[in-house]
Amino acid sequence: MKGNAAAPYCGFSRKVVDALRSVGVSSFKDVDIFQDEELRQALKEYSNWPTYPQLYVAGELVGGCDIVNEMLQSGELQQLLREKAPAALQPAAQPPQQQHQQQQQRQAAAAPAAPAGALTEQQREQL
């Protein structure tokens, strides 16, 4: 995304953040593509998607702002998250250890799995 979840740099990134939060996603991995030009270009090639933000769920590209908002309106976004990344949805009151495990699962589910050689190890860690 352009910026980060706390301070998106564009309206499209803000809309994706708002969509995620509106379905109960309180924490997710965000990557500011302006921090690394090489990552910015490599991710476009990897995803075959030319614009940002790009939402990934369980390592798979969902799409950009328009697709995410269409999915939000139709209910598909929450359904996808329930099926592919249930730990990303805000849980009911749970013990801190279980919440920590779910946060780790959310971060792992939000990062795309890159094919070998497409991105450097450091770049993959940022996703």
C-alpha cells in the first residue's frame, strides 16, 4: 500500500484499510511500497497487478481498491476472510496467549508467498 494502515498516503489505500476494519480485521501486515522502489517494482511483476494497494489473503492476491470494495458491498470480503484467514477477524474475548497466536497467524496469512528468485529474502520478509 501507499503509506501504512495508520497513515495511508492515498484515498485508495485508506478505502482498503477501512474495508478491512469494517469487517472486523483489527490487525494486518501493511507494507509501504514507497520505502523500497525495488520491492515496489518486483511486487507489480510478481502479482501482475500494476496498481497499489494490493490486498493479499492467505498469500493470494485478492485485488485492488475497487475489487475489495465490491467484495465488501456484496459480503464476499468477509466470507473470504472467514474461509481463508479466520484468525484475521476480530475474535471474542480470548486468553492473551491465544490472541498472540492469532495475531501471528494473521500476519502470516496477509503476506504473499513469492516464487523463488522473484523477490529477495528481505523483501519477502516485508510482505
